[in-house]
Amino acid sequence: MSWMAARSKSDHLTILEFLFVRSLLSGVDKMSLSAKDKATVKAFWAKISSSGEAIGADALSRMLVVYPQTKTYFSHWKDMSPGSAPVKKHGATVMGGVAEAVAKIDDLTAGLLSLSELHAFTLRVDPANFKILSHNILVVLAIMFPTDFTPEVHVAMDKFLAAVARALSEKYR
Amino acid sequence: MVKWSDFERAAIQDIFSKIDYDVVGRAAFSRCLIVYPWTQRYFGSFGNLYNAAAITSNPKVAAHGKVIMAGLEKALTNMDDIKTTYKDLSVLHSEKLQVDPDNFNVKLFSFYCLTIVVAGQMGAAFTPEVQGAFQKFLAVVVASLRKQYH
């Protein structure tokens, strides 16, 4: 950073420079995805992506049953029961988003920008619900892929879904 | 007092009758140590917890998994008064073990690890409704364990 070298040694950083440097560092997330995490997620996703719609439908069904407060977001649906048509359709939509996140795993904030705006300004989903849906996705993965969903895959997927949730929350405030 | 529907009672009893306590206890506790590594803080005397393979093959981990399942069975046989059943366990965790009560949060061992392991064991039989009953049971367990913290 040549502009810093050009300053005289006795200068302290101004508030502006301090904030600039800090903004660079804030890109380093707590518990960000390591190269190993990303590789694990991509490899696991390759195995499971063809079941994306089924995973999404089941995860959403579970969320609506086990956490009934989430039903408030879907009061416009005729049928919120497990496996219903709106649930299946929406499960597919959600997993489509997850697929996009896997493809953009190297920069989730930039990659999921428009989805973040959608969730922040239009849908206004309370971000606490992201954790709930993530948990139910993991439950479904454990059921559908018992041998592949090892503890190592579990931790990588848990971190990945948390990172996706963070990226989706970017635009909230 | 917690009210249990007939369905919930039956579902919870059914789960515990079907799962292998040794397998599930060890698998769920291992996952907790692997997926939430800061929980290893409480198990300094357990020896090698350096990686997933070491954790899953550690005999102290397996033994402790059994201890936890035995604790859950107490709640299972006293479903109508888990709070009283767990009074001593709650004091143990808060005063002697000094486990951060936030670690009892729905996030960690009970929901995120035990539920996931039980789901894997039971497969499709772990329907959304059964999951709901099981998570309600675990919520009561967790609340009862937290009761004696102050």
C-alpha cells in the first residue's frame, strides 16, 4: 500500500484510513470456509444435487411441522402440509438457490447479492429462520445419505449453510 | 407441566425402543465435538480429540455417549415430570461442571447432533411429525437442565 509508505513516520492513521483498513479486514469472516470445506461441499453436492427437489421439499415440510411459527410466511398457500404441491415447488426453488451458492462458493456475498436483496426488501424473512431451515436441510441429508453424510461432511455443510445465511442477510441493514 | 399428546408419547417411546443407545450416544456426542469443536473445552481429560477419526474412535467419547443416553432415558421414563427428575443433573452441570448454559441451547448437542444422528438411524420412519415430537422432548430436557442455573 504505497500511499501508506508515502506518509511520514510520525503520522497516525486518520479516522478515515482506520475505517478503510478495518473494512478490508471485515471481509475475513468468523469461521469462514477453508479450501477443504469448499472441496468437501462441492464433492458432496455433486453426489446429491440430482435429489435437490426432494431434499428441498422434505426440508421445508419439516420446517413447517416442527417450527410452526414459520408458517406465517406462507399463509397465501392453499396447502402447507408435508409434500403438498406448493411445498414441493418452493422446496425446489430454495434448493435452486443452494445450488447457485455452491457454484459461487468462492464469493457468496457477491454471488448471492440479488437473492439477498430479495430476502431483505421483498420477503423480509427474519434471519433467525435461516438457521431453522439449515437444520432441517441437514436432517434430510442425514436421512437420505446416511453413509455419505459423515461428521466431516456435516461440519462442512453446516459451515456452508451458515455462510449462505450470512450472505443472504447482507442487505438487511 | 408439559402436556404430551398420545402421538407424541408413542413416537418418543418408539424412537428410544428402536435406536441402539451405544451407537447413537457415541455418534451424536462425536458429532458434537467435531461440528462444534469449542465443546471440547469440557473434555480435556479425554485424551486424543485432534481430528474426526481420533474422536470417533476415542473410548472415553464412546463411554460418555452412553452416560448421556442414560440421562435421556431417565427423562423418557419420567416424561410427565422431567423438571424434577433432572434437578440434580441440572445442579451438576451448572455448579460442578460449569457448562456454559448457552451450550444447552437448542443449537448444539440435543437438536443439531442427536436429532441428526437419530434421523440417520431411523430413515424415512423419522417423519416430520415424529421429528416434531422428538424435538419437543429434547426442548423439555434442555429447559430442565437449565433450570438450576442462576
